Amino acid sequence: MAAPSAAAPESEEGPGGKAKSPAVTPQKIRELIDEGIAPEEAGLEGKDTSALSESTNGSSQTDAFPFETTSKEAFFSRVETFTSLKWAGKPHELSPLICAKYGWTNIESDMLKCSSCQAFLCASLQLAFDFNKYKERCAELKKALCTAHEKFCFWPDSPCPDRFAVLLVGEPIALVSDFLDRFQSLCQLELQLPSLKPEDLKNMSLTEDKISLLLHLIEEELECKTEEEKTPVKLGSDLFQVHVPACILALCGWAYSPTSVSMHLPVITCSRCMRKVGLWGFHQIESSMLELDSSFGLGSTPTMPTEARSDRTPLVPTSPHRMITRSQDTTFPPGSEQDTSTRSFFDPSSQHRDWCPWVNPVQEKAASEDTGDQSELTSVKVEPGWRVVLNVLLAARKSNRAADAELVSLSVKSCKVFRIFRQWEAMCSS
């Protein structure tokens, strides 16, 4: 009976009598292979593979994955590598936002390179008169965004989250916060902001009332932010003439993000397609706009001063359209330094790239995150992204006003109750 007892330990031993480490798992072996380490070279037997992985790369490989796939900054850095010259004529399903989601960068014309495994993918679309063949080629390329990576590359299994590339229309709080951040950044440009053409705003159905409501929303959010932070929130400018175009540009996804390269230059960037536009080639807010009629009653706040708005009606000191028109009335002699005859007006919607979510159809409500079922959309209305954002912002403003009205209503009711109580008390005492 001694033989069976002697054989039992051998079932727990590997070849050569070496004991197997319970820490060796397929997942850890894959992590080591991802680093280019063969199991034999690593000496897996009897060693903790996770410690070995950390010693070879300075940190655990599993820690590196979340940074690559969850870094919003790295995501948009890849998006910025795509230009109109190197990535032209591609359908929206092969947009830079989709490619960057799976770790691809654009290095040459129609050529992609993985930021991790360094794999290459040629994404050329040859002219085809057969539309079905063209669609088949597009489907192949879309599939290749996952399959063209090296065998053990993490991108196919761990792409960036969808929220990086879409407008967060289902998250009003985040949407309002981002809108406010863009507005504050644009105010830093002050009179370098572009003048906007009234016809363009009319085509966008941006009425004075809507702009006024947005300005009121900004004012209210700044007041709340000041109360929370216990310090006054300062804008780059207190000029109302600056706040109107800054508000419209922020609504359409533009922001001012100065870098070491573009420091002190009026360059604005789209928050999704990452298009950069230098404003020196467009009509800018002229200094003559400072001389407005006193009858307009301009204040130093984004909208009408609070003390002049006891009923909080959506009014602004002067008409946004009238203010924009006045900047066009200023002319300078041809050939002078102030000559703007060759400049064009900045159109906040048409300056985006054609695949940008700000100008592409977006559904009012996103699908349920739990099921992802498109049938659970509360609204199937489809509009350009900036317009959907406008609707969400106006709804946020309306909810704020409803809350204020509710507080006022409760206050009025309480006054009536106390008045009745005092009358009843007086009758009882008599």
C-alpha cells in the first residue's frame, strides 16, 4: 500500500519533480506574452508571475490597459493625427473617432498604425462603380479595425468607451458643466472672438430669446459655482459684446485651449473633431462695439443685472442680433491695417469636419444603458448635435425656473396661511 501513497505527491508535481505554482494562470501567461516574455525565460515554475511582470515593465500590465483605454486625453491625441489630407473620402463608420476608439493613429494617406502593437492597416477605398462592392469594402475595413491588430494586442477587447466620441445629451449635468467651461475659456479671447453673421444665426434658428435664455443659464450656473467654491468666479471679460459670441460658439462645441505653440494666438478648437481654427482670418469684434447707446443699459454681468430682473424675464441688455450687426457697420480704408474686406464671417456650424458629432444627426435621448435597446428611446427625434444640446440646455434652464417658481409659490402660500392664522387669532381674541 506504500506505492499509492508515494504516487500521490507526483500528481502535484510538474516534469522533473518541480512543484507547480498555483499562481500560474492563463491570464498571467497572456500578460507575460504581451510583454514579449517567453514562459521558459521568465522561469514561471515556482515564481509569482505578477511580480515578474511588474519587474520587467516597472508596473503591472493590467494597470497599463485602463490608462490606454480610459484616457480621454490619449483618445483625442489620436484623433488629432487624422487630417483632411491624410484621411479623405471616408464614410462616417470609418471616422477618426471610430478609428481612435480602437487605438489607431493616422500616419500617412489612408494608412493607420496601432498605438500599442504597432500594426499597420491600409484603409484605401478605390473608386468602385458598384455601390455594393463599395459597401462591402467599408464593412471589411470596419471589421479590420479590430482584427488587424497583433494577436495579443488589448485594443480589440478593450476599446475606448463610447462616451468619448459622442455628445452626452443624456447627461444634462455634464452637458451644462462642459458648456460653461467652453464659454469661460472663450471669454479669455475677448475682442479677438469672431463676429457672427445674423443670416447664419437665422439659418440656425438661434433667436434672441434662445440666446438670452442661455445667457441667463450661464449666469445662474456661475452664481451657484461661486456659492459652492466660496470665491467669485471670474470670466475672461465682463463685456456683454464678448459674452454673446462666446455663448454661441460654446453651444456649437468650440473652446479656447491655449498651448505652448499657440500661446497668445486666437485659435479655437472643436471639442470632438479637434479641428483648430485661427480667428485672424475672420471678422473679429471691433473696438468700436464698445461705444453702444446708453439706452441699451449694458451691465457688467453676462446678462441683465439681477437687481433689474426681479421677475427674471429672459431679457438681455441689447439685442444679440443688433449687437452683431453693428460690428459689420465698421469699415476701414482698403489697404489699411484694419482692412477686413477680404475676411469672411465665422460660421460656428459649417467650420466643423463633416463627421463631427456637433453637426451630425443625434437622437434626443440615448438608448437605455442597461439593455442598449434602441426601442427604449423616449424620443426618436433626430437633429444636429448642437441643436440637441441646445434643447437640453434650454430644458435645464426651464427646470431651474420651475424650481425657483416652486419656491416662490411656497412662500406665497405660507404668507396666505399666516395671514389667515392671524385673522383667526384676532377673531378669537375679540
